[in-house]
Amino acid sequence: MTRLIVWRHGNTDWNAANRVQGQTDVPLNEIGRDQARAAAPLLAALRPDAIVASDLSRAAETAAALAALTGLPVRTDARLRERHFGQWQGLHLTEVAERFPEEYARWRAGDPDPGADLEPLHDLGERVGAALREAADAAPGGTVVIATHGGGSRQGIGHLLGWDTAVLRTIGSLANCHWSELRHDDRAPVVGRPQDVSGWQLRAHNVGLVTAPVAADAI
């Protein structure tokens, strides 16, 4: 089976302050770097065959901690970036609620396209899902660690699994430096053996060593 480990980046100062990051390039803080170094041995024990990361520095720095242990190179893919948060990027969530009350209420209610130039969830899922699938196809039967972001990871995983937005809202967010595990059954279908349509299965979610508060998706 091909295995994908979808790993959220470590903590940043903007995470800690509830400031909307989106695709703003915010680096890890010391807590985030410590989280990445603590998680890296657990992921190295899975014997990954490849490491792929969002090109935003908080994800690339997180991936670098694993690369330092495994000796594997890190390939970056801009499609793994976080959701683009339009006019909200750089604002504190309290500022968002004050300046964009209608759009903020729709976002909180789960509207996949709430306005204010936020990237629609369908588009987010398609681009991240395509990057995940390409990374898996490059290592058939292997294990690939993907260092990415909270909101993007959930939508990308949902795209692979064929789950709609309503189902995804029942799945808790990844804490900083925690991960989800997906496996794809690469064997040919056999009569009498259950086979889901996509071939992908979610085997574990929000796995990690460090207990950390969960920041809101994509901020």
C-alpha cells in the first residue's frame, strides 16, 4: 500500500495570536521549531521514501527537521499552500469579525465560499488534493510525508477521499505538528474483497507527540 502522512506545520507567532496567515509567509517560532524537532523522530521511524512541503517557510522549516534525520531532500510544491484568505490575511480574528461581520458569520457557519476574496473550499480541495495524489503517484507502495497547513490538509484529504464539506466539518482540525495518515490499496480488485471507489482510506488523524491547542483552520 502507498501511505501518505499529511503533517501540519509547527506553531508560529501568528498562530499564537489568532492572526490570519493564509498564504502570508510567516516563519515558525521557537515553539514551532521545538515541535518539529520533537515530531521528526516519530515520522523518521516510519521510514519515509520522500518528503514534500508547501513552499511557505513554516511548512518548509517543519519538513527540514525530518530531512535532517532521514537525509532525504525536501521537494516543495506551491499547490500545498494554505487557503488564500483574501482581505482577511494579516488581520486578527477579532478584527475580521468587526470589519467583515457577514462574511465572518458565513465562514463560521461553514459556508464554502463566504466572500471577502477567500478561496472557495472546492478550489482549495482540488489543488491540494492534486498535489497529494501526484506525491503518492511518485512513490507507489512507499511512504510520503507531506508538510502542509491545517485548512489545506483537511480539504485536500477530503478531495482524495471523496468527502463533501459537510462531512469534513465533523473531522477535527490538526494541531500544530500533528498529522493524518492515509493509505491507498494498490492491489488489483479481488472478488469478495471490499474496495472503496477512490482506493484511499483515512487510517489515523491528529496524531502527534506534542499536546498543543488547536488554532482555527488556516489562520
